[in-house]
Amino acid sequence: MALKGLRKLLRFDYKEFFEPTNELGEKEKMLLQVTGVKAWTDYENKDIVLGSSVEVVILKDPTQENNFEKIILKVTKPNLETQLNIGDRIFPDMKTITSAVVYGQYQNQLSLKMDNIFKLREKGND
């Protein structure tokens, strides 16, 4: 017999994931780099655009646990493919994350939905 309903009790701490606390008690931000952008469409009706699907790679994880892993960020802003380029560095707007779910057979995949992301400026390009 398997226990039921356990999944709905689990919470993913996305704030600690994206801004982990180091051994000095300071917050450090994860660095994400865009590897692809496309329209995010409804699963059943592909004509309905829900926003943009932004594929990123974790370029720098302060915990050193997830470097170079990929994540898909589903952002309710449409047409981000015209505003973002491959190689741009971004960070999720933590205040607008509406859903963060860990899934997969080994609980090693992450689904994030949010309303906004920030494009980081390169130093020297201010």
C-alpha cells in the first residue's frame, strides 16, 4: 500500500534555491544564462499563448551543486523572444513566482512559473 496525498504537503523553497545562504550567513545569487526562448502555449490548444518559455542553464550556483543544469522558466510575459538573446544573463523576479514544483521519477526536475524576469546588465555596459 502506498501513502497518498504526500505530494501536496511538500514545499519547494525557491528563495533559498536562487539565493542560497553561504557559510558566512550572506545571500548569494545564482547566475542563469539564456539558452533558448520560445512561445509558451497551452498544453491542449497550441493556439493559446500563455507567455514565454525561457530555457536557461545555471552558470554559477553558489552551492556548487547545480552548475550547468538546465531549467525552463515559464514567464507570463509574451514575446520575450524579441527581448532576450541566447547568452543573456537573467534572474527571476522572486516576487512574481506563482508556482515552483519539483517533479520527475527521481524528484530532480523543476517547473517554475512567474510573471517577470530581470535581464542582468553586463559590467562596463551601464
